Amino acid sequence: MTDKPHERDLKDRRFYRAGEESRFADENPDRTPQTEHPAYKLAFRDTDFLLRDELRPVRFQLELLKPEMLLDEARVGSTLVMYGSARIPSPSQVEARLEAAKEGDEFEQTVAQRLAEKAKYYDEAYRLARLVSEKAIIEDGQRQFVVTTGGGPSIMEAGNRGASDAGSESIGLNIVLPHEQAPNSFVTPYLSFQFHYFALRKMHFLLRARAVAVFPGGFGTFDEFFELLTLVQTGKMKPIPILLFGHDFWTRVIDFEALAEEGTISKRDLDLFHWCETAEDAWEHIAEFYELGR
């Protein structure tokens, strides 16, 4: 029997890849009680096994590895992350939202009005994402400041949309929720990821982040913003531009000065973030921080 040419190739693999082994298993003609039992499934193809509580550490590793490997393959060197509410309407939706609120009580009308006032941040998120994407900065063959959002509606949609309209790709990091959250249509499909674990999702937001823009938002935005501040404050993460949009909103819902006066944070911790109102403000601060040409 003559050897196949590749069998004498020193660079050829001596073991079959997992995908090939899976094919061999599928092609096995034997159907017996043993081969039909779930215990006989290859472990990496046994979904019920992988979903057991004991396999949580393995699932953590998978959620860490999959986006990391695919982003490496996509030559994403760094990201501009955008946090913000999923409820703020785009300017084009404001009138309809206000009209619908007229059927509600006074509280609902107040909420609709306040959300309408924040619609301008949809535009600023869009403009910032488009501005940065149009610069198309590449260093060492890797794309820099790739727009990254939570992949959902509102502020997140604005970010992905701005990048898309600039002809650039953007990332969406979605989370599985019981009743909402699907990728907006502007996320680049092969850069659209879905997470089970909030912790791993938040880790991926910051692993490549070289700037973070934070727009008005709720619990999720607060969580992401304060974790970022904590990481930089404690020295676990090197300083990056943290761009806080919406002075009136943030100072109404959080008294930053009071935290310093109470002694629970340092006065200098108030310098961890930079106040912004426009996309140009944000980019100027990023460019100054990294000594980039405007």
C-alpha cells in the first residue's frame, strides 16, 4: 500500500481535528442502545452536558475566548466604547412619543418630556461614532477606535449607525435577557456577539477600550460607568478618556461633589472623567490624550 503524499509531510498534523472527528461520529452506521445514549456523545457536542452547573467555568472561558479570537481575526486593535440608555428616543421619534404620552397620567407625560429633551444625545452619539469612524485610524495593521456598543436600541443604535454611515464596521455586545435585547440592524454581522454572563460582557467592553463615551442612562449604564471608574481609581486599569455626556442629567441624579465632601472618594477622583456636550468636545479630548492629529 502506497503512502499518501501528506502522510510523510513533517508539518502535517498527526491527530484529526475535532471537526473531522465529529464527522466520523456522524458517519458511524452503528445504531445501538450504547451509541444512541447521551453518555456516548462527544463531550464538546453534548449541549445538555455543557449547560450543567458544574460546567459554568468552561462556559465562562468560552465567552471570554470566542469574542477575543474573532476580534483578533478582524484586526480590531482598540475600541471606542459607547454606553447609554436603551430608552432615549431618536429626534425623529420624539413627536410620536410625546403624543402617545398624552393618553397617560402626569408622571408618564413628565417622563416622556424628559426623554424627549435627551434625544439630542442620540444625535451626539451618532456624530461621535461617525466622526471617529471616518478617521479610520490604523496602526500596525490593526484598526483603532472601532465603535463598540451594547448592540441594542437608542444610544447604542446611534453609535452603530454612525459607524455604518461612515462606511465602517462596528461591534455590538448583546446580552440575553428574558424580554428584550436584539442586535440593532447597524451592527456589523460578524462583529455581533451575544453573552449569557454580564461579567464577561463588561470585560469585553473594556479589554480593547481606549476611550469610553457615557451618555445618560439607567441601571445598566450606571453599572458600566461606575465599574470603569472603580477600575481606573484603584489602578487596576490604566487611565483612558472617560467622556461623560449630559452635565445637567448626571449632576441631577448623582451628586459627585457630595461624594468628595463626604470623604468617600478623593477630590481628585472627579478628574477621572471629562464633561462633554458635543461629539467635537469628545474627539478633542481623545486626540489630546493620545497626542493625535485633530
